[in-house]
Amino acid sequence: MDSSQDKTALGQQIETNLNSIVDIAEKWLSRLRRRRKQVKLASAFLTTLLVLVGLAAVSVGYIVDQYSVSFFHDHPILILTLLGTIAVIAILCGVLSYFVQGRKQDASLNELGNLISQMKQRNTGSLTSPDVLSITEKILTLLPEVVRKRNQDSFLFGILAFVITILPAKLPLAILIGVLVWLYFRYEMNKGYDKEISRFDEQRKQFEQRKQEFMETL
């Protein structure tokens, strides 16, 4: 096989690596975006709940301290108005939390999505393009970092379950439920993680080796 045939065969192997890398990254992106939405909803709900309970506790404590318990019976309309105002403030805080929190994580997912889109729209066989190699390098660097950060989200679900459960239940039961929820979401996130990332790492190593060999033929 002459050098031209070697170069063509090597180029085809690199294309196979690129397709596999893009396929793995695209599957993870879909999974990460779904998890990100769940995290934003959980965080917003937790914020709403904490603000609601916190403001209600402060308001009740202030009224009891400044007046008396009978104040609640003597001014029902005022109390209902106060509770309604607290509820509205809590909901607004939750909505604000949904749209504001985690912008850096959202930016990372959007960047990964843009890189994947660019790779899927590339001209097959244009391996000499610096853009193709540069975009691939960015995907290889960005995806593992984003996946590792998402593994920390399971703790948030456990905290949320604990806060919700502790209101009607006893502390030991709330702790147990919080731990179980944390373990479940951790398992759900890690399910297939080792296998997929190992496959991704293998493709990365093959790509790096074949890219170097390909560049030497230019």
C-alpha cells in the first residue's frame, strides 16, 4: 500500500473516531440537559419553600413578640393578606432562581451543543481543516468536565427531599428519605457512566494517535 492509500485509510479511521466521539457527546448532551432542567426546577422549588418558611417564621415571631397570639384571631384578613404576600414573594424568588442560577453551567452545555452541531455539519473528509481538529479537541476537553460537575447535583435532590419530608415527619425519617433520594439520583446519573466515559476515552486516545500520524503525512 503506497503513502496515498495509507493516508486515505488513516483518514477513514479518523472519520470513524470523529463520528463515534460526536455520537457519544450528543447522547451525553441530551442526558445532561434533561438533568440540568431537573436541577433548575428542584433548586427553584427549594428556594420557594425556604423563603416561604423563613418569612412566615419571622412574621409569626414578630407578631407574637410585639403583640400576642390573639392577634391572629383578631385580625384574620390582615393575616391572610400577609400570608398571601409572603407566598407571592416566595414564588417570585423561586422563579428568579430558576432563570438566574447556574448560568455558567448552562453556558457550558450550550457551548458543547454548538461544538457538536458544528462537527455534524462538517464536510466529511475535510480532516486537514484546523477547525475540525480544534473543535474535536474542545469537545474532548469540555465533555468530561461538564459530566463531572453534574454528578454533584444528586446532593441537591437529597437536600430537597429532606426539607420536604422534615415538615410532616420526624428528623430520622427525613434524613433516611433524603439519603435514599440522594443515592437514587447518584445511581441514575452514574448508570452507564464508567462504560460510556471509558469508550469516550478510548476514542480520544485513538483520535490523538491517528491525528498525529495523519499530520505527519501532510
